[in-house]
Amino acid sequence: MADGEPTRIMMGANESTIKGYPHASISSRGAFDWTLQKIVRFNISGFKLLFLHVQVPDEDGQSLSSRCVLTTWTAYRRNRDKARGLHLLEYFVNRCHAIGISCEAWIKKGDPKEIICHEVKRVQPDFLVVGRRGLGPFQRVFVGTVSEFCSKHAECPVLTIKRPAYPRTLSMTDPPEFQAL
């Protein structure tokens, strides 16, 4: 990094698992808020945030003939997924613009673990910040975690922010996912 260039922080942004809410997950928002409070603080010109949202492609397992019937439905879902991804990233970009911090955001499709590590290699951020849901050891065996994979395989330092055990103070502008906690 040349003198005077901002520190580039890549952040994984994922969608809430609560159906029907195209909002950032608690883990993503927590990691973002923590990064702003503990790293960026008042030095907004010293950092550039890079947001990556990875969408997992649908794997229908449908036969070719049934896929022809579902072409319109598939196109609808593809457009819906793109819109949801843009809405998700819009939250982070708008927050950055509101406080004056430079940022970029983009969407990729594939396995989140693999795509994040590929994008780290391509973009070469100074470090990667990912949120962690706090799965127990039993759940991790079956599900695996993106944060764990990235900490082992990403070609840059990785900072994993654990989701808080208790909800933060909520405001009326929080999405319903947060208000329900």
C-alpha cells in the first residue's frame, strides 16, 4: 500500500435467514458496526470498505423438460435474487455515504466460502472482516462455517466478529428481524 492510500477492508455481507426479509443478517450488521466503532472510528478518510455479497445459486435437480416449463419462474427468481442482493448492499453503502467513508459493493454467485477467498485473492484487501453466527461444535460439524474457512484459506489477515449473545438497543428504523429479538 502506498503512502496516503486508505486501508482497504473487505467485508462479507449476507442476508438474514429469516424468510421474507431482504435485510442484512445480525452477524453482518454486527461486524459492520464493530468495524466502524473499533477500527474506523473518526478516521473515515483512512479506510475504504469493500462489501461482497455472495448468492448461493439454486440447485433444483429438475429434468430438462421440467426446466423448460420453469424458465419464466427461474428468470423471475433470478431478478428477485438480484434485487434482494442490491437491497442488502444498499444498506451498507448508504450507511457509508452518510458518514462519508469510501466504499464499493458487488454481488457474486457461488459457494460463499470459495467466492470470498477468490475475491480476496483478486481484490487484495488489507484484511477481511466476516461476521460469525456462533454455531456450536455439533452444528459446525454438519454445516461448516464461512468464517472458519476464510480464516484458514484467505490470502490476507481475517478478523472474525462473533455475533453478540444479546441484542443491541433497537430503534424503530431497524428491520423486523431486529425488532423481534
